[in-house]
Amino acid sequence: MKNVQITIPDDGNCHYLGYYQKLIEDYIGSVGSCVLNKRVCGCGATSMFLHDNNPTVLCSPRTELLLCKFKGENSRISNVWLNGGVSFEQLYLFRMESDIDSSPMELKDRLRNYVEACHSNKIVPKILVTYDSAKHVIETLRGMGVIGSFRFIVDEAQVMFTDAAFKGDVDMTFLENMKPVRNVVYLSATPYMKEYMEKIEPFKRLTYFELVWPERYLHYVNIERKKYISGSIMRTALRIIEDYRKTGSFADKIVSGNPVHACQGIFFLNNVTQIVRIIKKAHIQPHEVDIICADTQENLDKIKTLGKGYSIGHARQKGEAHRTFTFVTKCAFEGVDFYHPSGFTFIFTSTRMETLALDISLDLPQIMGRQRLDDNPFRYDAVFYYANKPDFNPTRKAEFDKWINEKAMLTAKTVSQLRSVSDAKVKNRLLDVYRKVQTNEKMTEDYVTIVDDKATGRAKPVFNELAMYNEIRSWQVQQEQYLNDCVVMSSIDAATHHVAKDPEIGRFLSALDSLSGIREMTRLYCETLCQNPKFQEILESLHQVPIEIKEAFIKYGPDTLRNNGYAIPSTGANTEIPPEIQRKANTLFKPGLFYTNEQVKEGLQTIYDGYFGPGVRTAKASDIKDIVSCKTFRGRVESVRRYGYVIDG
């Protein structure tokens, strides 16, 4: 595999790849098929290919990703007005949500009409299709004699490895169907994939392009690592939700001197059963939550147990109203864009369950690249929850290597034996049985996969190397990335551009993590900023620092706080609250009545917007304690216990 670096110039213009389209084209335009490691998520690589002048087929592993791209790009390039005032959609989604009953023949006929219409109207065709439906697009374009003019973009190419255990036949069939395509770009932001691509056909003879970005174009993330509460995902998630119910915020920080609050929580948890249990236990209502997972009957049946109003959702687009809680499984890790206005991310991983063992080097950059709204002040913030594995055991490693070698040898012998069967009926029967066996076994006994030969159309057995290398990688993740806290932090640092890479910020966060009392934290904050005033903006943006410390530092200064023994002075109710806000709040919130946190926050936001201007100040439910006389209370609303406040009579 030939390695070529593409250096993005530090010209101060833009960190989106579309601006450097000519530079990229100069490299990849003449090599035919290649691998493009963009290194960072959210750089606009997919959009660049959807906007260029090449006929394009975008292949994706996830329907959700395609729907996201289709809806997101629609407003920018889809509608082309033809003569006579006819609207023509330039982006073409091969299988729409409404096509559940459409036959492959109907879909192919419609695609043929689209390509012909593009040719007649001199419009560059842009086709979006999933891996498993790509064969229909390839057959249609070959039949029309135009496949040579199309460039195929295989988006999130690393998923071919990570899905191999449970969708091995889909991925191997996809690669088989791609054989007649001569211009393919395998697109990813995952560096580890190269190690395995160099060993597998058809990748090992391709040119491997890697983007090199200027340092200042890279986004620094703030990922706080935490152990689970009592070792439990459930207890941890419930505590997060309970804290939000009490305060009206998932996290806080200071931006440009003003407090901002995270009003939406995004929970990355790759287990639908766990998600359902959390929603039930936390009494989360249908209007409060989006559940984004694979649209399968198994998942739908689990979600139905929640009751009426709950369903599998989709990523909401920019400008749509976002719900308070969004639960996301791995189907949305890869490539799906989120536009939460003030969304904070929680990541749950566990080495005790294979589905929850996130690959820090692979999944973490993907997750941190999902929030796309520049205005979201928590776009690059997250808490990463994990549990350690037992110490590494060399004997266990030797046993694993032996087991993999035995599976590989068994696979090679099985493939050879199946191919050598001369009786066509017996052979087809054996292959059909083996295909069904692998549907249930998921590569647990061997790596044999049955695919349809592109040249002959007949089924054939193949060695699924994607599944083998994914199994090796999964073992490495579980054994090596979670050994201890230092290894976890090192893995996070290696996978991301972390704010803690600055030695001073790293020391501050490490010291803060060891403290529990608010006075000790206030002292550390004041002393750090007195020694390094230039770090004030960075420290104000750290969600790990309680916002009352940041606000006290701005209001009182370090000298007053030092003289007060680093105790934050009590402001008391109604201090520095504009009389107009007090008057409106006393009119809105009636004495003796109970208001939920959501109702309080909504009411205060209306008052703030009227007084300060829309969006200038974000309301928190806890603000009401400084505005009107009240007490916290947990009351019942429609038979569900909810946190809120009772206004004093």
C-alpha cells in the first residue's frame, strides 16, 4: 500500500475540505481507487464530494446517515429549477423511507429515469445508497453503460470491519459487487484501519492518502473521564438525569463573560435494552426523548414496552426543536450529524459487554465529531464513563492468538472443501445451509461467508478477513485500552486533541479531579488564574469547574475570595435581580402552586427574553430561588413524580 500525505495549507481561509477541493482532486483524481484518511470528523469531506462536478454514488453503511445527509444537503443543492418552473432534486436517495414495499426492479427503473433526466438537463447526478443496496445501483449504471463516469465514495469505510461479525455477508457481498467499479474512494477518519487494509484484498494495492491539517485547524475537546457510580451504568445515567431535573442543566460554563447551560443531554449507549430500562426508571416522557437506533423489529419490540408515544427516531435537523434527552446507539456513531443548540455528550462504555466496549481510538473521535452546530457552546465537551479490565495476562494473549489461528485454519479448510464439491445441487444446498448457520453463529466458529460471485452470479464461499481482523481488534480494545486509569487517559489523548495536552491545563484538571470540597476547588481556581491570567477563558469553558466558582471569581475577584477563606459569599434571594424580572415572575408563578423544573425554566426564559432580548441569557430552573420565595419539591404530574418548586404563599 503506497502512502501519500496531503498537507492542507495554513492559509487561514477555512477548515472545511470543500475549500481545498482542487488540491484534493490533484492527488486522488488520477489514481483510480484509493483510501482517503481525512483524520478529523466534521471537516466536510462528504459534502465536498456531493458538491463537486463528478457524477457520484455515495455508499453508506447506515440508512440513518444517508437520511441525515439527504435532508441536510437538501436545502443547499437539491432543488434545481428547470425550464417551465419544474423542480428537480439533484440529490437522489435510492431507497426512500416510503419505499418499504417497492421491488428492486421498481427502484432500478426509477434510478434509470433519474440518471437520464440528469443527462438531458446537464445536471451532475448524485446518488445516495446503502452498502446492501449498492448492487442494484451498480447493475443499473452498468446496464446504461455509464458506470465508468461515476466516482463511488464509500463513506465510513471502517464500518466494514466493525460490522463484520454480524453483517459479514453484507460487507463481503458489497466488496464483491464493487469489483467492476474502477473509481472508488474509501473514506474514513480512522488511522488504525490501515494496519489491516494492508493485509486484505482489494485494499492492499491501493494508494493510501492521509490529510495533514495545520495545528490551529484542529478542534480541542474536553473529555472528562469518570468511573461508573457503584459500577453501574443504570445508577450513573439515573444520577445524571436526576441532577438535571434538579438544576435544569446538564453542564455549565462561562462564554464571553456570560453563563451558558446545557439544556439537552446526548447519551451514547450501544444497548437498546439498557436505554429502555433507563427511560422507564427515570420516568422520561415521550415528548422529552429521541431514541436513535437501528430500525429493526427487535429494537422496535423493546421500545414498545415503554408504552404509547415512544418510537425509533431520527437525528433532528438544524433549526428543529430538540428534545431534552437523546439516546444514541452505534448506528449513529458513524457519520450522522446532530444540531443540538446546547447539547452535552455522555459516553457509556463497558468491557464486560462486547456491544458496549467502545474502541477509544475509533469511536471516540466519531462521537466527538457528531455535534455540528458551531453555536453549541458544549460541542466539544463530554463525560466518558468506563470501568477497568483486570490486569493484562500474557497467557490469555497466547491462548487468544492460538484460538484465532485455529479458526483461520478451519476457515481455509472449510472454504476449500466447499469449493471442491462437484455436484451442483449438493454444493448449492451446502452453501445455503452455511449461509443460514452464519446468520445465527455470527462468525463465532469460523470466518466462512457466502457471497454471490459477481462474474457468474452463483454463490461461493469466501474467507471473511474483515471479521477476523475485527475480532483481533476487539480483543485488543478490551484488553489494552481499559487496563487502568492512566491507560484510558492516554488512549483518549492519543485519539483526540485534548485541552489537557497543554501541561498547565493538564495539571489543573488533574488537581481538580482530586478535590471534592467547593472551597478547595475555589482556591485552586483562584491560584491558577493569579499565576496564569491568560488561562481565564479556557478555565471558564471547562465544565468540570462548578459555575458558582467561575461566577464568584468574576464578581468578587481573587482577593475577596482569599480573604473570605475561599468560601463563596452568599448572595441571598433577590440580590441584584432587576425589579422588572421580580415583578413578572411574581405575576407568573402563583403562591402555593407546584411548578416542574421544565415549567419554571420555560417561564423564566420567556421573562429573560422579554427583558434582556431573545437568547441573551439562558434560564435555569434553579434561578427561581433568587427571584421569588420558594422551596424545592417533588410533586406528581399525571401520576408521575417530577422535580420542581412550590411557590411560598
